[in-house]
Amino acid sequence: MKKIKHILFPTDFSETAQNAFRYTLILADKLEAEVVVLHAIYPQYEGMDLPVMATQATQKKLEAARTMLEAFVDT
């Protein structure tokens, strides 16, 4: 059997995800695997939005998610 080298951990930053992350870290430690954390951001746009405005709104969501991810991992 192949050795597990990477574990993908998708998260929504919820309290439940934080608990699951702890177990993921324990498993990764036992398997000597790397954990990759994933949080998906959907583009922000309205029907009549200009592309520039949609990009700015999506960028704000990205910055907020980055801050939440850092806090999530630090916790």
C-alpha cells in the first residue's frame, strides 16, 4: 500500500471544522503527512455588475478569507 503523503482539509471556518482540523493534524502527525487547507471563494457579482466592481468585491472576500484562515490555523 502507498504511503499517504498529503491530506486535503477543506474548511468553512466553522467550529465543527476546527474540531475536525485537530483530528486531521493528529492523523497527519501519525502518517508523517502534509496537510493542505482549502477554502473556496465564489466570485461576487450581480447581473448588471461591471467586471471591475465584481473583481473588487471578490478581492475583499479573498482578503477576509485569508485573515480567517490565518486565525483558523493559529487556533
